[in-house]
Amino acid sequence: MRRKAVVTDIQRFSIHDGPGIRTTVFLKGCTLACRWCHNPECIRPYPEIGFDSRRCLGCFECERACPREAILREPEVRIDRLRCDRCGLCIAACPSGALHRVGEARTAGAIREAVLRDADHYRQSGGGVTFTGGEPLRYARFLEPLVERLHADGVHVTVETAGAVPYEGARGCLLAADLVLFDLKSMDPGVHRRWTGSDNATVLDTFRRVVRDGVRVVPRMPLVPGVNDGRENLVATAQLLREHGIGNLVLLPYHRLGEGKLRRIDPPVDPPALHSATPEDLERAAGVLGEEGIDGLTPDQPCPV
Ligand code: SF4
Ligand code: SF4
């Protein structure tokens, strides 16, 4: 079993990742690569050096500091991943903070310690911790004993997943969690593959089995105009939920605010030509779901548990 997980961030006082006030732990590494991802720095499973061109002064102190000639001028800073051993000397030399570490390997004990800092707030608000990413179920065997330890500490645990993980390996972690936020992207395997890099067979299998095993599941859908907001997909999703006795779907409106991050990872990725979901898009999608007997909820409504 792995002894550490790569964490990109531990955010305190979150209110959209489950009930109450929560600490959200972002684990690095994903089994999908959604083109609209808001956390693209969480896709690759290892620590990286991030570069923010908005802060760069063009001084190339980083190039002088690098012992492996891994800093390239193309014409702005670019890191050759094959040469870089992530020693961090360029970060220390950078006067502006344009270079930074993305992801740090942490033990379960260190994560638990960070989570317990806000235990009083969880008790008062009915909150807890949410493991997200990336795909936290990549770390299922690491997380399972940590979830049990946090339960012994009296902490409610939510796992947010896209479900693209074989159920056998993830089951123990999913059964241990108090709540699973399960993202459904598209019911069409071709659309799913085009936009996430993988079809939806594993996602749907994991969804069906986790619900059948009695885990408390809140389904969610990132609503991406032009990708998955068509009537056909909404009706098919509603049918899946009805078949499993679930009466609601949280709609997460896609917004373009995360696109800046795509240019801060390496190799920089061009944002997809998508537009943000508007209140009208949400209303229309909720209307279709309503006709199908499913309540379409927005993230600012209380978590339906
Ligand atoms: S982390 Fe080290 S090897 Fe990598 S680019 Fe920076 S100085 Fe060079
Ligand atoms: S040291 Fe920092 S500010 Fe200077 S060129 Fe490198 S990344 Fe840019």
C-alpha cells in the first residue's frame, strides 16, 4: 500500500463540497482528463513545477539556477519534463513567485492533522472533510484506513469521484465514506470519450454498484453547454437516476474561470472553445429534469442528504 498521497491543496472552510463547513483535500492524479477541468493541475499523479507567466519578469534567474539545463526559452520559460528532477532550485531563485510547486507527497497522519484543525467547526455546522482531486479513488487503499481513523475522531467524510475507477479496488473506500458525491458527465460513450479521454462504461458500472451497496450517493453533473446539456443526455441521466431510486441531480454550471490554470501547467493546454453555463442554461436543464421526475439542484442549495 502506498504510504503517501500527492496533495495539491487543503482548503479550509469550503461550503460547496458536502454538508456544513468542510475541509477539502485535493489529491493529485486523475483517471480522466476532462477538457473543461477546473483543476487541471490535479490530472497528473506526481508533483510538478508550475509556471505562471503573468508573474514572470523574464529575468531567467531560474535558467542560471537549474543544474540540469531543464529551463528552456521558448521564448518564455518552459520546463523540459524529461530533464527536470524537481529539485526546486529554480523556485528558490525566482524573484517573483512565477515558479511554484504543484503537489506535495503527504502521509495519512499529516493529512489527518490538517483536517482536525477545524474539528470544532465541523461539529457546529454538521460538516467534515471532503476528499476530491483529481480522482481520490486512485488512492482508495490509502484513504480507507484514513477514513476509518477520521470516523474515530468524529469527522464526517465525503468522497467526490468521477467514478472512472474499477469498483473492486474502490469499494472499501466507498463503503467507508459517509457520503459520495458522484459526477456523471455524459450518458453517451462517444461524447464521454471525446471530452474526458475515456468512455463511460466503468463510470456507470461503479455508479450502479455503489448505489446498490447502499452507500449514500449524491449525483452531480458539470453542466457544460454544447457538450452534455442536450435534452437527450438529460433524459437518459434522469432515467438512470430513477432506476436507482434517486430523485435529484446537482447541476454544477461550467464556468471559464479555471481556464487560466491550463496555461500554468506544462505543457500548456489551449482552453477548449466552450462558453460558461448561464442561469438560463441551468433553468432549462432543471426544467427537462423536472419533466422526468428529477429535481435539478444548484450547488448553492443545501446538500441533499
Ligand atoms: S526543479 Fe530543478 S531540475 Fe527542474 S527546472 Fe527547476 S532547477 Fe531545473
Ligand atoms: S526566475 Fe522567475 S521571473 Fe525570472 S524568468 Fe524565471 S520564472 Fe520568470
